[in-house]
Amino acid sequence: MKYEEETITTYADSNANRLVVGDINDSELKEKAEALHNELKNPFTEFFNWVRGECDDIEALYEAIRGRDRTNETKAKITKKLNDDKASLAKLSAGGKTLKTLFKSEAGKQVEITTLTNNI
């Protein structure tokens, strides 16, 4: 009946006289159908669906926590790289040498400074 009321009425030009199960002229049929639906409800099915919904909620929470942990790890890696780049830039700007720039020319060091500045 719900299917007819919600879906088929759209295709039947909202003409209630075209309904089969939900015929508005036959109220006894509607009452019998609702009673039959209530008699056939299985409480175990409802319990199963409730438990499955709770399991899905727990799984979604677990995935959210894992996502947060991955984001925090990525943030920590990026922050460490940023701090390392800042330290290298400060050392190069002060005229010091790093392991990466030990054998580079002055032009190479300037390119490295520019690259570090852009990265930061």
C-alpha cells in the first residue's frame, strides 16, 4: 500500500481510483493489509537490523579515528620537513655549509636557497 501511495500515484496522475491495494473506496482492505503487515513483522529481523546499524556506526567511528591519525601523521611529517627546510635556509643564508651544498658552487647555493624559500 505504501508503495502504491508514494510511487504509483505519481504515474497514475494522482488518481486514487486507479490504486489496487490502497483503494480508497475499500477501507476494509486497507485495514486487513495493515493488520497482516503487523502480524508478519519479525522481531528478530528488526533486532538484526538494529545490531547491524550499531556495527556500522562503530565502524564509521573507527574509520574516522584512523583518518584523524593519518592526518596527524601527515601533518607531523610536513611540519618536520618545514622545520628542516627553515634550518637549512637559515644556515645557507648565514653562509654556512650543509651536506647537500658542500660541493656546490655559489650559483648552486643560490638555487638551493631559492628552492628552499619556495618550498617554505
